Amino acid sequence: MSLTTTTHLNFRGDARAALEFYQSVFGGDLAVVTYKDAGNVQEESEADQVMWGQLLAGNGFHVMAYDVPSRMAYDQGENSFFVSLRGETVEEVTGYWEKLSAGATVVIPMGPAGWAAAYGMVRDRFGVVWVVDVVSEFNG
């Protein structure tokens, strides 16, 4: 028996755009169920928003997302979570870093670190903070 964890991102109306953006970065198969698809429309203006969505790529990348309905409290928060993206080589993670950085705010520029061959932190255009690094003896 095995157990996995998957990052689940919560948005207020941007879940589809975020999932599509991540698909452009990582590839993979996108699945989206709207509130209308599920027969769970509480607010007509939210019918086409994402009730359940996921991106699953052959390279192991997996993220889920949904749009928090207006009837529920939502605060994206400050530093409430990071998504850690870890690869085996500097070249591998640099390609993802460059794509994630489009329209983003670089928190810590990508470069060598005391604990990894490469490390960086970026807040993407959806407000999600990504910690990108290379596996090393310290974080393998």
C-alpha cells in the first residue's frame, strides 16, 4: 500500500487559467469539472468556475485546484504555502523556472545555493510561490 500527497491550490475565479498555465509549463493532461458540470451551481455567475480540477503529467507533476465559491471565506494569505518543485539537474529545473517566471515576481533568483546546485523562489502571476531546486545530499 502506498500513500501520496498532491498540492491542492485554491483560487477565487482563476483556477482554470492557473491550471492551463501550469499545463503550458509542465505538459500533461488537464481535467476540469465546473460547478455547472457537477450540478452544484449556488451562484449563477460561478457556474463555469472550477469545482474540481487537476493536471497530471507523465513526468510526475501533479497539482489540483478549484475556485472557492463566494459563499465561503477565502484569503489567499501570505506565505501560507509553497509548491516545491525539485528536479535532478540544473538544466531540468531551469527550463521550468523560466516558464514559471513569465509575468511573475522573483523572490530569490535562481542560482547555486549552499545546499543545492540550484535554488530559486518565484511568486507566479497567480500569487502561488514556487520553490525550485535540484535534489542534493541535503534534500534528497
